[in-house]
Amino acid sequence: MKRIISLYIIREISALFLLGIVIFTLVLLMGRLITLTDLVVSRGVPLADVSRMILYLIPSFLVFTIPMAFLLAVLLTFGRLSADNEIIVMKASGLSLLQVMPPVIACALVAVLLSFGASAVGVPWGNSAFKELTFQVLKQNITATIREKTFWDDIPGIVMYTDQYDERSQTLKGVVINDGRNPDQPMTIFARDGVVTTTAGSQALLLSLHDGSIHIAGSGGLYRLVHFGEYSMTVGEKASSNGISSNEKDMWLSELRRQIDDPGTSAVDRLKSLAEYYSRFTFPFASLVFAVLAVPLGIQNRRTGKSGGFTVSIAIILTYYILMSVVRTLADKGVVPPVVALWIPNLIFFVIGCCFLRLASLEKRIPLLPIRRLLNYFRRAA
């Protein structure tokens, strides 16, 4: 009987889990789809390249959507079992709530492995490939991105305006560039004309400007004016030795470990690398924590059905990721050691889940009054 019930629970959770991954991933992808669609419609980027960009973005979304989907799946599964009185039948057959947990834990471990694979392998692969493809597209479609008498801001920190632009020779006339990549010393550049070229083996664009001036504003009212006959500037992210720009989120675990152990790494970069390194492990384990938390909440949420399960899951997810953002900030600043800080949300939610599981096994009501008041407040406000 236990084997039949375990397979039954696994089947229920698996179907909802897969559906949740698809829904949550599409929701997170919607914000990027608008920008990517614009590449096809207004800039003539091939649909195959845009499809590859979407593929490269998916792993970074899966790190978040897998725990979210698993939490929702467990809540809905046990909410339905409770609403149909199947939990009561299981208890009457001699099964305790703790004996029902093994199939849930088994599903949670699968979710942990999937999320860890997306975090440790998918994210660095996807981010690096996405940036490389983005700059390849930018280079190939440079004539389609720059427009006369239009502010061009495709590269972060750079805003460029030109009176005239010749697509064949890629020459500019009447150029104004605002370079805000260094917030402490923003620059405004005026030039009579210039040429846009791409640098081989790099992701950057090279601007060769002629007959102009550079206006630099510094702290404390400092102001500098430099006139030039010819000035070359590179726009685009700084590239690594292999020509691909990278930061902590683009690195593999081995690369993060080397940067952490490197004596030449600054204290700020070391803290960021440590925080990113440990976050690759803490986020996946959220699925295991949610397994303990969602079972008693799903049983408790028998009256409101699927809508109530969805509301509870959103509330838990928001609370968890807000708390994770707070401890991530503390870890980046060195207030709390990253190895301790990034495990705090999982520990807090695991302790709460164990307490709720204990109350549910003793047939006691879980105190959710503050959560209900908060949800009712938002409903009235809406």
C-alpha cells in the first residue's frame, strides 16, 4: 500500500511540477521577449539567432523557477488530497504524515539536482553564450542599429547621437556621446565626424572621432575640457583573455574557486565571488526546504483549493527571495560571512517547516492569521 501511495503522490507532484516550470519560466521570459522581438521586427536579426538567445536565457530562469514550481506542485497536490479527504483515508489506513513524506523528499531531491545542474552548469554556459551571441548580432547589424537624429543606447553606459550616418562607410557626422560608464567621472564628447568599426576577436566597438572636445565632470565641482584632433574609444564590456566579457555570474565553479584563492583578487571581488559560489548551492536546496514547508501548508489549505495554493506559494516565494536578497547584500559587503549568510534563509524556512509539520501531524491548526490579514489587505487595496 505504501508503494502505491508513494507512486500516486510522485505522479501528482511530477505533473504539476513540470507544468509549473513551463508557466513560471514563460512568465519570467515575457520581459525579455519584448526586447528580443524588437530585434527581429525593427533590426532584422534572424529568428534563429533570437531563438538561440532564448535558449541561453532559460538556465538562469530555471534556477528560480524549479524551486517555485516544486513549491506550488506540493501545495496543490496536498491541498487536493486534503480537500478530497484522501489524507484522512491515509491516516485511517495507519499512515502518519511523516510516512507520507518519503515520496515528497524523493521528488525534492530530483528538483535539487535539476536546479543545481542549471546553477552550476547551465547559468555560466548560458550567460557566456548569450553575451557572445549578443555582441555578434550587434556587430553584424551595426548599420541597422544606428539611426540619424536618434539616441542610440544599445551598449550599457553609452548614449550616442549623430546628425548624419552613412551605412556603407559607417561614418558619422555631428556626433555627441555621453559616456556614463564611470559614474564618478561622466564624460560628454562632441566630434565633427567619426567612423564606427569592430575589433577582431573582441566584443567591443571602436569609435574613431575627429575634431572635437571632451567634457569631464568630477567630484567637488571639478571640470575638465580637452580638445582633440583624433580620439579613439572602445565601447562595450571589458573582455577576458578569450574575448568574452565575464563577471561572477558567468564563471564556472572552478573559475570562481580560482578567483577566490587568487592572492591578487581584491577584497570586494573576493566577497562577491564567495557570495556567488555559495549561492550556486543554496538556491537549489530551496526545493528540499520547500518540501518540508509545503506539505503541512497544503493540508491546511483544503478549503481555498488551487487559488489558495497559488496565493500561498507566491507569498512564500516572495518572502524567501526578499530574505535571500538581503543576506546576499550582507554577504557582498562582508557584514556576514557568505558561507553563513546564504544558508540563513534555508535554515529559517526549514525550521518553520518542521514546526508546521509537527503541528499538522498532531492535528493542530497552523497559525496563519498574520498571513491571511496581509493577503486580505492586498485584496482590498487592489
